[in-house]
Amino acid sequence: MKILIADDNHVERLILSRVLEAEGHHVIQAETGTQAIDYYFEQSPSLVFLDILMPDIDGYDVASAIKKKGQESRWIPIIFLTSLTDAYDLAKCIEVGGDDFVSKPINRIIIKAKVDAFARISRLYETIETQKTEIQYHNEHLIQEQEAAKKIFNNIAHRGCLAAQNINYHLSPMSIFNGDLMLAAETPMGGMRLMLADFTGHGLPAAIGAMPTSEIFYGMTRKGFAIADVMTEMNSRLYSVLPRGIFCCVIIADIDALEERITIWNAGAPQAYILNQESGEIDLVHSNHLPLGVQTPERFKVELKVLNFSASHKLLAITDGIVESVNTESEMYGEERMLDFIRANIKSDNLCDSLVEQVVEFTGDVDQGDDLSLLEVGFPHHHLDKSIVDAEEVKAQTGTLDSNLSLSLRGKSLGKFDPIPLFLQTLLECRELTPHRSRIFTVLSELYNNALEHGVLGLDSAIKHDSEGFANYYHQRSDKLANLKDGQVTVQIDHRPLNDGGEIVFDFIDSGEGFDFEKAIARGSQTYSGRGIPLIINLCESVDFLEDGRHVRAVYRWYDEQDAE
């Protein structure tokens, strides 16, 4: 061990040197404080014995200089040599950076014990520094890996159409990975589906569940599955893959621009807000279900809420990181304060940014305690745009171009099974129909819902004249489907190839009492209800109502060179 001795007394310095050399240590001797500082930086000793009283620079200043400049990267213990006995002088030895002191004249046994003790501490310190360096290296490597993984993750769990003009959003993760997930997709019928999910915790463990969640959301939405089907599949997957204690709070909503309605479901998330910017009214959508991944698939059930949603409405959804933000006084931001802010700024074009600014101002310098996410959605523009498809996929007639499909649903099956995704995916096996996806889905959906709701269930769309009417209509629909024992809907689809393309003949036959279709057509352009029939007439080459409206036949014509506008 290399030891530096700084003492202007030659005899005392020699005695201590002999004691240390006898124990096998290498000794460096300094006669003045200036020499001590120079030798320290030149020789890099592992231990320093330092006399307090020296002619040029006293031991206090030497210790201060060494501690200030020489111990940034390693720890070198300093033991003061002193004949002083005053408690103040001895305490000052520690205050200026000394680690211990030895009274003169020295005692060989004590010197040996102290050197051995500090040698053990030095080795421990070196071990800690080595481990610290290794940890820093591995941490930097881990961060690099997480950054790379995040890029892959973002490509998989992409955000869909969140860049749409009617959407404002904020995502502020605590770490590289985000436990909050925000997804948006256009539905085949030209509407918009949005989801805000919050997995337990934050960082990578919380983000793991986002990958299957995103896959299910986009895959099933593209195929035309309803919210209930998507949530059922998502819960089943998360229940099987997430460890105990990890679950997902979620708000999911479908905005139907054609019918001017929003279908929304809240499972364990903070309440969502449906804002009417004209009237100032706010509808609260409270959680009515346990989070995803908690209940077994057998016990899982989705109960949706349907509300009016027009050009004057907005959806505002948040995760709990917003309301649970705290300020320097440990006061929580809270839902009441947020609701007051929403009421005061309900007409704002960008409530999202304004609310985030207020939360940041409220929290001040307090570190973020959770992922912060906020989603604001206005009324979307309804469209049935052409799907983007690789030209190579549609060069040749394929799949179900020449086919006939038939399915009859009776009784309880009508309330349990949605046949639209099945028909849509079967038809789209004919790649030529890919650009027509949205229009075909619209025709299927409108005709089936017409047969089920107005034919079998006997519901009247006229009651959907306001937000209360919307809620009443879909409440009746749920009740009647739950108690349905009789009734039948038969669907027949005939896809025929033609020289310049093809045609699809849709036949929907129900067991109901029929309806006044001429009145429904006339009413469709003037009210919230009945708009589907005029749309179908516009999309199809022909639409015929047979058997007093119990049988509807629609012919959709497509051409080889047609862009489905």
C-alpha cells in the first residue's frame, strides 16, 4: 500500500515511516504542506498521514486542497497526526475532510490497526466504484436496447389516425416506454373508433400488454367487428398473458358520423366527458366494468352506452395520471378542479393543450408521478374512401368472385352473434373488392341492422330524435335482444362475375311484420333516424323492398377500373 506522510518534524516522520515500512507498505515523505500536495497528485497514494502544524501550509488547508481537487474519481483516506487535545481542533480535522486522527506520540499497535481498517474500507470503496461503473455501462446499454425496442414497438402499436384534424391528444410517459396506450382507426363504415388504455404501472412492464392490445384493436376494427367483440377478445388475450396484478383500464368509443351517435364503454378508467359546445351540457361516462385482464372470459360482459354526438360535441378522455398529479403542497389536482376548468373552457378549439398547461402550472416543480395522457375528439367527417391496395393483389380474379353465401340466425343467436365480419371477410377473399371495403361493409351493416332492429325487434328509429331518444332506443334494443326467443334473419349473398367486373346481390329476409319503407326513405334526409336507407340506395345500383319491407334486395355493382369513390 502506498502511503504519504506529511510532517515537518523529521524524527516523528522517520519513526512513522519505519513502522509502516515494517508492515510492508511503500512510504512517501513530505516535509511541508506544499510538498504534500505536489506528492499527492504525482504519486497517487492510497492513504495520507497529515500533521496539522506545518510552517508553510497547515494540515487543514492541505486536506481541503486534496479533497477539493483530488478525490473526484476515488476516495483516499486522510489521518491527521496531532498533539492537540482541544475538542474544537480535533473536530475541525473531520470538518475539513479528514477521516480520522492519531495523537502524538504514535502507538505502533494503533497505527497498524487504523491502516488495516482503512485498507479494508478502501478495497470496499474500489469494489463499489467498479460495480458502479459496470452498472452505468449496463444501464446505458439497456437504454440503447429500450430505445431500439421502442421504435419496433411503436411500429407495431402504431397510433393509426390520431393525426386526424378532429383529434387533439397528449402523451407524456414517465420513462422510455409508456403504460398508456392511445389508438385510433377509421371503421369500414366511414366512422372512427378510438381507445385510451392505461396499463398498471408505467415503463416496459406496463407497455408489454400494449402489443397484443394494439394488434387486436386494429385487426378487428378493420374487419368490422363491434366494440363488444373487440373487448371480449382483448380481455381474453390479456387475461391469459398478463401476470397477476397487471391489468388494463380502458375507454373505447365508436363515433358514427352518419347516424350522429357515439357508442362508448368505460372499464376502470376515470370518467369520460361528452361535451356539448353549444348548450354547455356535459354527459359523464362512468366506469361500469372491471378493467381488462381481471375477469375470466366466461364472466366477461360488455354493456355499452349510446349517446347523441353531432358537430357540436366533443369527447374528452383521460388517464388517472392527470387527476392524480400533485403540487408542491402534496395537493391532488382532482376531478372536481378539472371539471371546473372544462366548464369554463368548453368552447375551446383545443381543450387538450389548455388542460395540460393548467396541470403543468398546478404541479410546478414536482416530478411527474405517472404517465399523463389526454384524448380530445371532435365530430369526424364521414367518408367511404377507397382503400389503399397493392395493384399486384388485384391483377387476377380471385377467391370468392363467383360464390353464394347463405346464413340464417334464429332466437338467441341474433343477440349473440354478429355475422357482418364473417360476410365481409369472406367477400374480401376476392381481392378486386378490397377498394370497395367501406361501401360493402356499409351495405351489409345497414341492411342487417334494418332487418334485426326494425323487422325482428320492431324498434322505431323515430325515437332517436335527441340524446335521450338515442339512449332509450339502444336500451330497448339491448333489453329485447336479451329476452329474444323467436325471430329469424336470413342473409343470402350472391357474388357474380361479369365481363367488366361483377355484382353482389344482397337479400335480407326477416320474420318481422314489415315496415313503411317509403315513409322511412322520405324521413331519412330530415331526421337523425332512418338515414341508412337513402345511403344504401345511393351506394347500390338497385334496392327493392319486397313482402312489405320484410325482404330487401340490394344489388351492388363494381367495375374492373372503378375507383370506389
